[in-house]
Amino acid sequence: CKECRRRKSKCNKAIPTCNLCVKYRRHCLYEKHSRTPLTRKGMSTILETPPATDDFEWDEQDDMASLAAALSPNPNDPDDTALDGMASLSVGEKEGGYLGVASGAAFIRLLEPNMKRRTSQTRSRPSMSSYPSMIQQPNPNRQIADIMIDAYFKLFHLSYPILHEPTFRAQFSEVIPRPHGDSWLVLAYVVAAIGVWSSANSPENLDLQLFAQARSILTFNFLELGNLTLVQALTLTSNYQQKRDRPNSAYNYLGLAVRMAMGLGLHKEFQGWNISPLNMEIRRRVWWSLCVFDCGATITFSRPLTWPFDGVEVSLPRNVHDRELTPNSLSYPAETSDITPYTAVRIQASFHLATNYIYTRVIGKPLPGAEELVELDKERIEPWLKQIPPCFAESATVPPQYTFAHVGLSWRYRNFRIIMYRPFVIRKAFRARDGRPDDDSPASLHAYNSCLADAKYTITSISTYWSSNENTRMGAWYALYFIFQAALIPCICLRNLPLSDQAADWRRQITTALQTVASLAPVNVSAARCYGVIAELC
């Protein structure tokens, strides 16, 4: 405010009166800022704000017990924690790390600048000692139950097959040796933690104890190692940390995994290499699963792509069943037209190969024009859609165990197109708000309509999925992320174009989204905050 500026004091920017003006009984007055013009350059300026301090420092070192307390729903707590692995609710810059123009947080900052103070509020966490070790020394045979491993392979593995299930199960049962010492122990505990987290149908915290064991084994010495088991462990640790609302920690673990993978040459295949077909295939699966995780997280956080697309000479995983490729196989089996545990990762990896250039344009300055994006859609996304095998096409009926992997791919692709075309929805809505006439080109109108259509499809699809399938925490995490991004589209339209012919349909979409988000709340503690944001924006 002007008074704090005059006194050279630190203003907390509270509305209508900041804390210092309340304390000293001063008249609190804020300067009115002119609106940034809705040019492509101006849109980038609005969506991307500088940090409140000198940089984007963050600290996610809270102990596991504090995290458990923060994530446990408590009706007596007035505010939810500001931790956010979806990069959508952390609209304040402080301690959140850099979130770019294509993130959900940037979109919310644009829709409601004052929401920064409300969604970023944090409650104080109890001072508690960290979880005690389950026993003095790690012992996976006693601490990890078969049901945890089963849950991992039933739910998580079919979307992200970074492990070879028969090999890992044989190692766990000690039928074959466990490789790489403590690296394998870390992997086992993280697999168990993800299995517990994925399959839970309530916000319980047993997984935190398992992950605490994994983290207690990891030391700086691991930075001086390089093996496939550790790449798998670091990659899964990264994904788990993001799901547990430690996005920047997740980002760092992922960076370590990528560098280690390249150091092991996972990005290369060598002519005349004396390696078994199964071991070569495992390397491919690890590399492309890592690609899916890295590109997916990069898009979520709207950060620059660091994944190496050039110089990569490794084939996509083959679409084969595990029973057809074993340690005794001397040659590759023929690929099947059926769905296998490797179908989804093949298709999603090829999606990122097709769209990485589009993403770099979307996060660049100035924002690309509608004509360019529509053309890129035709050149890159449409051919990718056509090469999806019929068994996994969006309209296909898949076996129940593959339902989540199937719909998740559809939500991801449509979310990417929402991000692509969202600026044209913003521009049209804000022109209507300011009383300015439309001057949309055919390409801009196409972009606008495409964004609305993808948002509507996503809301309907997620609502149907959640009401007709097993309600697990893994499904709830992805459902909440994608439906929240989609629901913001009819919100901004209804808010600025309330008299549109489409207003009734937008209201129905928002109602459906709110009902679905409310039904996610028993499994996902972030759902209540997302519900509040959607309701407030409307």
C-alpha cells in the first residue's frame, strides 16, 4: 500500500487494510494499476509473474509425521495446507518454486488475482517427531506385505511399467538374487509405498512410514553410484513425492534419474550388442517410462523441457505380454494387437515425441497465434491420434484392469489441447467483460471452440469414470487434476459471458464438475480446496 511504501515497511498486502495500517491506524490505500493489454505479449505478462522475493526458493523438508498431520483431513482446521503437487493451487510464489505460463496456478492468478492470498494460506503444522522406524534395521521381508506389491502392479504398473513384474517378484521372494544392495531396498520400499497409496480408498498414511524407510536408506553415497535399479528407485520416488505434494523435491529426484539413465546409456542401442532380448526390452521400458514421467511433470509445472529428444536411439517398448518374453528368450516375439502392460507407455511416449515442439511454443514469448497452433494440431496431434491401435482408441472398450490407463491417456491428451487453446478462451472472455467487440479470425474461433469441447468432454468422462469404477487414491489424484483444469474453462466463460447461448451448458458442466470434485473428497484431501476455487470463480 502507499503508506507502507512511504514508511519503507514490508506490506502484507491484505485487503482492505494491511496489518501495519491496522496496527498504526493509518489509511490503507492501494494504487490502481492499468490493465495489461490482451496482446499475445501482454497475455504472457499476465500469466507469468515475477517472484515476490529475489528468487523462487522453496523448502520441502518437513518430516514425515508433520506431512501426515498436514494431509489428514481435520474439520477443525480452518485452512488446508498450501502443499500442491498439481501446480494448480499454489498461486502464491513464495516457497512454491517456479510455475510457468501453462500451469494451472498461472491460469488462476489471471482469473482472480486476489485469490493468491486465499489459496496460499497455510495452517501451522504440529511439531512432532518423525515416524519411528518400523524396526531398527530395514527388513522388507517383514515390513512389506504381498498385498502392497500386488496393489502396485494392479494399479500403477499398467500405466507406468518401469519394472519387469516377474523379475521384481522373484527378487522380492528371493527366488533370484536382489541386485545392487541398498538400491534394491530403496526400490522395494518405494514400490510398497506407491502400492499402499495407489490402492487406498481413504486418506490413510501407512505409505508415509514405508517411504520414510526408503528415504532413510538414501544417502549422498548414492550420487556416486549408477545402476538400473537406482534409476527405477529414483524415478518412482519422484512420482511418489509429487503425489504427496512435494513437487520440487519430485522434480529434483527426476533430474537425478534422467542424468543417471543417460550415464548408463539407456538412450542408446548398439549394433552387435550381446544383450538378451528381455534385458534390452527392460532398458527400453525404463527409458520411455522415465520420458513419460519427465515430460508429464514438466508440462504440469510449465517448466522448460529438459528431456533429450535429440541423440536418442532407443526403440519404443514392444507390445508383448510378459509370458512371451522371458529370461530364456533368444529372440523377440511378434508384437500382439491386444492390450498389454506396455501399450499405454508406448502411446504416451509417442504423444510426447509428437507434441514436445508444440509445448515449447506454448510456453515461449510471445504466445503463438491461433493459425500456428491449429496447423501444429493438424501436423502433429492428429497423426498421433490416427496411429493409436484400435484396441486402445478413445472409443474402444478395454478390459477392466486397463480402464484407468485408457481413460488417463484421453484426459492427458485433451488437457494438453486445453493448455494449447486456453489463451483464446481468455481473450474472448475478457473482451466481452470489457465491452469490446469480437474480432476473432476463423482460426481463433476454432481454437476457442476446441478448448471448450475438450473441457466438456473431460468433465463428462471423469464424472462417468469416478461414478462407475473403483474409487482409489491414484484414480482420484489424476481425476482431480484433470477435472480441475477442465472446469476452469466453463468458469471463465460463464463469469464473463453470462448471456451467451452456451451459458446453460456451462452451468451444467460446472455443476457436474462440482459434484464430481465433492465425491473425490473422501479420497483426495485437495478436493475441498479445488471445490472452493471453482465455486468462488463462479
